[in-house]
Amino acid sequence: MTFRDDVAAPALGDDEARVRVGVAGVCATDLELCRGYYPFEGVLGHEFVGRVVEAPTAPELVGHRVVGEINAPCGRCAACLAGLGNHCPERTVLGILGRSGAFAEELVLPVANLHRLPGELSRERATFVEPLAAAYQLCEQVPLRPTDRVLVVGAGRLGQLVARVLAEGGCEVSVVARHQRQRELLAEIGVSVVGDAEALPSRCFDVVVEASGSPSGFEVARAAVRPRGTIVLKSTYAGRLELDASALVVDEITLVGSRCGPFAPAIRALAGGRIDPAPLIEAVYPLERGVEALDHAGRPGALKVLITIDG
């Protein structure tokens, strides 16, 4: 992992906009990419707030603050025509696959990916739009009832947001949290905390969200979910995940992979103050200390680390 100050600005494609990045967030996926989760070479970063500086096909966007969806599909294939652009086989993904990311002064995304921000939303809070959208995605995928018992395994960057989304929806939520600061943040919003995974009752949760980023987290989730229950996988792993497929079949467990989600509800929740992620911000670094920022984000129990690009 290196810092370079001589990377060329990305070229502007058809129906794309150039965005001057103001601040970017470090995500667990960025750290997994550094560990070899996926063979990406280029500028990392996909959580950002910026200002549009060039948009030939949408000049009305110039000067406005925006966030952006990270998947850029081709728009022509069968997946795109079926409304599954996030699964387009030809897509590029900001800071992850074939597209330079947000840990730089500028990035380029399709105009269709950009969302204007309301003026009352600070840029630090707005940096959480993309990961909060990922948290809302599980609500799109799994029908949740107020009577459901839901467990979140992992109380890091994403697990904290997932817990907030679930609590907002009225579910009975418990979170496995290893670190004291994580537990304090959850207690502040009234979420039940489990400090020791071994003390969890087995086979009793209707839905378990695995957000630990560790293969051992899946083992905890598997032990906690009831027969005919659902495990939602929010983690990406650098390496293979071993599981007992026969036991999943016998217990009729539903596995749901979950990643990118809807931006609109995330922006509304942040702008309306229903979800406040500011307490999750642990440190802010300037871009020239970006490698140090990634190192900080990789510490055990670290929460959100931001990188300011424009000083």
C-alpha cells in the first residue's frame, strides 16, 4: 500500500460527471482489498462527499454537493435491462473494480449515480450515506416484523449502522460487541449488547446479520439462528469461508448476501436526524496521511476514519 501524488485525473466518459472530493470514509472493504480480497490496483475509496465541477450532459449539477452510488453498469446487458445494474457483468465499481476511487482529489461517475445533498446535512454525516444505504438494503431483502428477534454479529463501522437501522424499524435487536466503545455507542441508542458470543442462547434468533468481517462471525451467526431462520451476510472475506452445507439444509436456513443499497432513505434518515452517525467518527486525517488513516482504520475495534481531500 503506497501513497502517490502523481496519479492522473480520471478521464470523463459519456454521460459522466467530474466530482471534486471533499471528504471520504474508510470502509472495511478498502481494508480487505489491501489484504487481497480482490485483485484491484488503483485508487481506493468509495464513500465520499464532493462537489460537481464538470458535467457536460447535466450542467445543472455543477457546483452542487453530491454523493454517489458506486456501481456503474453498462445499461445494455440482460442484468441491466432486468433492473439489476448492480450485478451487471460489465460494471465498474468505484475504488473496487476498474474505476479510480475517492481517495484522490477527483473522481468520475455517471450522472445517473449522483444524488444531490440537502443543505442542512453536514459533509461528515453525509459521508455515511453509502454505508447506511447498505444497511437499509437488508430491510429491502428480508421482511422484518416487530416481533422478530434480530442479532447483529459485529459492532464495527457497518454493524453500528445496521443496528441503528433495525432499531429505527422497531425490531428487538441485540448486537455482539467485543470492544467497550462499541458497547457504549449501542447503549446510547438503547440497543441490547452481548459482550461474550459464547453466552448467546443457541438457535433462537429469527434473523442474524453477520457484519463482523471475520469467518468466526459466521460461526457465531450459524449457532444463533433458529431452524428456518435467516442469516444475512454483510461481510466480505479475504479468503474462503468454510461452512457445513448439510446442516444448513437440515435446518432449512436461508442465506442472503447483501451489499449496496438505496441512497434515498439513507439521505432522508441522515438529513432528518433520525440516524446520527457522528459519534462513530473516530479520527480525521488529511489525504497526505492517507496510509496512516488506513492503518488506523485497521486497528481492532476501530470505528469510522475519514480522509479530508480538500483541506
